[in-house]
Amino acid sequence: MAVPHWTPADIPSLGGRTALITGANSGIGYRTAQVLAERGARILLAGRRPASLAEAARRLRADVPGAQLETVELDLGDLSAIRDAAAPLAATETLDLLINNAGVMDVPERRTTGDGLELTVGTNHFGHFALTAHLMPALARSTAARVVTVSAIAATWRSGDLDDLMSERHYRPMGAYAKSKRANVVFTQELARRLDGTAHRALVVHPGSAVTNLQRHTSSGRMGRLFVALAARTLMGTADGAAWPSLYAATHPEAVSGTFIGPAGRDQTSGTPKPVPLPARADSPDQGAWLWRESERLTGVPFPALQT
């Protein structure tokens, strides 16, 4: 059956809604922010580097005259920084969209955050888990909040099994990335279960393939540069198209909580967004409950209930 064609032109007016987007200073995150701002949403650009955030805000104001936007300095690899950045928002904001977009990939050697978490999973999963938990009061003020977490096709890889979650026994750069992206999916499934019966939704997406800042480690050597050059000509799309699954999940009125959204094109590399199969066992309640407990334990952040 043909997938109904959808583009960002189908997004309705978002006036009066507020969206926080992590990693919004470049690539997929910036394009997501740009489109949501064009539709009238107020945008909170979140990122680690103040200078990059300021430049992104300047570009966004030039691209979308009259855009409502603010910047939020946020280091997802630092649990205390996440708490401090989220605290004023949790106290005062009404947050309608939280798009957990930022990430790191293919870190050459095993490194840890200041809190002792393996860097890739610590940033991509634990950082966003803690941020979402801290922002629950702001999300609860919305009549129908959505939490959209950006995973990757790597979530389906065998190396993404959550055994040895922090790669303490064996570290492989892309294996750690696959684990973090599988954790994004499992986290979203568990969050969707916990939101069942409320007006709020949790969705997870993968953007297909796009050449973005995530490839900065991959492209460091000769073979890495060759990979990126070939991929740019063949499988990989642009940040523009790669933002479509996030935009669809954030705005489509019929997007179902718990759904995994990806591109409809060949090998899910590009194309109009559609629901795609979950990685094996990613919807297991037992695995979801285990990851939730581990995430609360390792971050020290209890996850409050989000009520209607």
C-alpha cells in the first residue's frame, strides 16, 4: 500500500505553542527549529556552546523574520548542568513539544562523562532521560504535550543490544552508538506506556541518513572521508529531509504515541515519514521497566508522573 505523501507544508499553525529542541544549533535540529518557527511556534534553542547557539539564533531570525526564540545553554553530558538548565523552565514554562535531538556518534575511544557514564550513551540516552524528567512540570502544563526522541536506524543493529549498556566489557564506537539509539527507542516505549490514558504522547523517530555534524568523528581519517563522500552521493540525504520524521512526529494530528517514525523510501534512507518496525524486543515491558530503573539509578533523577 502506498504511503500518503506528507511534507512540512502540511503542518498546521503552531501559534501559541512552545518547543524546546536539543542540538538545535545545526543540522537536523536547526532545520526542525526553522520549520516550527515558520509555523508560528515559540522556539527554545538548546545547545552546549553559547557561541554556536548565538549564531544559530542569528541565522534563525534572518531565516524567519519575527521568529519567537530564546536560547538555553545545555550540556547533555553533565547531569548537574541539565538540572540547572531545566529548573527555571520547569518552574515557569508551558512546554508543548520537547524534541530530544542532540547526540554524539562514533567516539574513537571509550570516554566517560563527568558523572562516570560512558559518553555516547550518557549523552544520547541518559542526558535526554534526565532532561525529560526535569521538564515534566513544564510538559504537564500543556494540554497535549509531545516528547519526540531522535533515534537512528542503528537502533536495529545487533550491536545495539542493551546488554553491557555502558560498554564496560567491550567498547566499539558504533556499537556504543547503536546501544544509545536502541535505548532511545526502549525509553520512548516505556514513556508511552506511562502516558497511556493521558492527552500526552511520546514518539521516537529515525532520520534516515544525512551528512550532519554527527559524522565529525567518522570523517576524521582517509577511509572516513571516503565513506562520507560516497554516502553523500548515494544514500545520505540532507538535514532538510532528515528533519521530516521529527516534524511529522511533533505535529501530525494522527501520530500515535509509542510509534517509531522513519522515512518511507528505499532502505528507510529518505522519503516521506511513516511508521516503521521497532527493533527486536524494543517494546518489551520488562526491558522498558529495567532500562527505566537503571536510568533513574545511574542518573539519580526520579521520573515524576505526567498527569492530564
